[in-house]
Amino acid sequence: MKKRLKAYNITIKATSLSRYKKSYPLINIDFVDGLEKNIKEGTILNLYSTSKQFIALAYYARQNKGYGWILSKDKSQQIDTNFFIDRFKKAIKYRDDFFKDNTTTAFRVFNGEGDGIGGLTIDYFDGYYLITWYSEGIYSFREDILDALKSVIKYKGIYQKKRFDTKGKYLDDNSDFVCGIEAPKPIIIKENSVNFAIYLDDGAMVGLFLDQRDVRKRLKTKYAKDKRVLNTFSYTGAFSVACAEGKSKDTTSVDLAKRSLPKTKENFEINNIGNQNIVVQDVFEYFKYANRKKLLFDIIILDPPSFARSKKMTFSVSKDYVKLLKEVISITDKNGLIVASTNYANLPKEKFKTFIDKAFKESNCRYKIEEFFSLPKDFRVDNGFLEGDYLKVFFVRKLT
């Protein structure tokens, strides 16, 4: 066990005390006093009320969400290997059904504050584990965390991603391999019996967003059959593959990134799917093309990044989603389905719903919301921190 820094005492503001007593897990600079500039990453914090009552134990870590996370309400709790073993055992037990399901071999094993340790996630890919560290603070516990993880799991290999930048930017250390046996390039995992290619040591992302598993399954099993599908901001084409597996008439995948073409082709090939359309183009430019050609689609998937920049424009969900949705509405056939999705945590569900309403009103169209999806079970959410339930997906039917 690594020798820890001396603990530091901070005070919860009286106006925020009830929030922390209800298990709010984030150290928010607006809710506490005593966070000085010289506190080192990974320092244990003792949180007290203004009346000197002990409230919680936390660790200091600057990241895009705040300044650290609550770890325990037990003042005597030692933050050591045994502490992490206990948390990991509970997280794995919660996901027991996932480990037993041979139709899905990729899922989240540990989801940050949802499993009791904010700033840390662990994903499972057919025997390989991927740890993501979201601050230098949590990384300072690396030795204890790795020892704990190794003691409670059987693994082929362990990988890591570092996102120490205050905005969560990925830090490239040449190799993300930690220990065990290096993974094949790619690993072929299954998700609801559909194959996907995963690369654990190829930059910030691995090739599949696990949080959209339930959405892909619903498209495959309920909506895709005999439909013309447009998948925008398609990345590696996962939604397109799910729809093709659901017997769609055809799919078109559009993404600006050049690497989306070979990655999407690969995912089709490992599922023995042929004759699909893959377009490397700015999505807004594709909308112009589709309108000129009078193309119409039965299903359009709209899952843009929260922020994106191309040579011609900068896109943000909060400012531009309505405009984007209007473009989609214009090329959606009558009774067609729009899958309107965002992972922008600072956009509440009800606010996002107003974006949909505004876009349809300005397009002089009526609509009906068929279904709504948020995070799947393995992306466990802390009830005291509902901001962690960041995913919002509406299935919207265009009526006229």
C-alpha cells in the first residue's frame, strides 16, 4: 500500500449540508469552504459541518466535474486495498447476470460514483478489463486499485485510459497495456449476439459505446425490419450493424472521420453483412445532399457528440440540436422514426424534450414519443447524483 498524504479538513457550507447528508458524492467548490490551491491530488479530505460534525471522507481530485468525490461516511475508514476490494466485489455481484450471459461479452463492471468511487470506471471486454482514470487524484490510488482488482477477478489482461485533463482529454502514453496477456487487435466481442470489433490500445476510444446497448437491441428487435436507415455521426457503425442484423432494407452510415469507413466496414464484415452504404462526409453537408436528391428514410439515428468542430463549423448540443433535428425531420418519411440521443450531462431530460418539441413545431410537423431510454443497468447511477444518468434517448415518431 502506498503511503498516503496527510488528510485535509474542509467545511461544508450550511446551505449545502442537507445535500451531502443525502449522499451527494461530488466535491463542488461552490458547496464547501477550505479548498486551497496547494492541496495535492489524491489527498484525503475530511468533510465537516459548520458545527464541526463529521459528515464524510473524500479524496481531492480536479477534473471537469469538480474537485473530488466522497468515498465513505465512516471517519475511521482506511482507503487502502481492502477498501477497493470491498467496492469491486459489490460491483461485480451487482452485474452477475452480465457475466453469465454468453450473448453479451462487453459491459461496464464499475461505474464511478454509481459504485461508490467517483472518477473511476472499469469496462469488461471478453476477459479483458479496461480501467479509465479521470484525474490524477484517483490515479494516485493506482497501486491499491490494481491489487484489489487482480484479487477479485480472473482476467486475460488489464488496460487503462488516462483522462487527467480538466476537460477529460485522453493522455497518450504510447501503450495502454498494463498487465496480463496483450489483447488481439481487434477483440471480437458480442452484444446481444451481434459482433463488434474492439481495440483496447488504439487511442481514446475502443470502437463501441457500451451505454447504447439497450437502444441498439430495441432497434434490432422491434423497429429495423424492412426499413431504410440513416445513421448520422455513425463512428464505427454500431447502430447500422444492429439495424442490419434486424433485417433492415438498407443502412447508410455518415461520419466526417476518415477512419469511420474502415472501422464500419470491419463491423459489417465480422457479421457477414454486405451491401451497406458508408459515407465519409460532414453530416450537415449530407443533409443538403439528401434534400437535393429527395432522399427519405424510415429510421434516422441522431447521436452527435456534445461538442464537435469541423473546418466549416462548431457544433454544440445545447445550441445546435434543434437545428440538427429540423434537418433530420426534413428527410424522415411520414411515420418514420427518429432516434434523438444525447450524452450531454448538463442537459436535463425535460429540456432535451423541449428541443424535440421546438424542432417539430418549427417544421410544421406532429410527432409522438414512442419510447425513452437512459443508461443500462451496468451503468449504475448514484441516487444522490442523478446528473450521472447522462444518457437521454427518445424514439420519436414523425406523424405528418
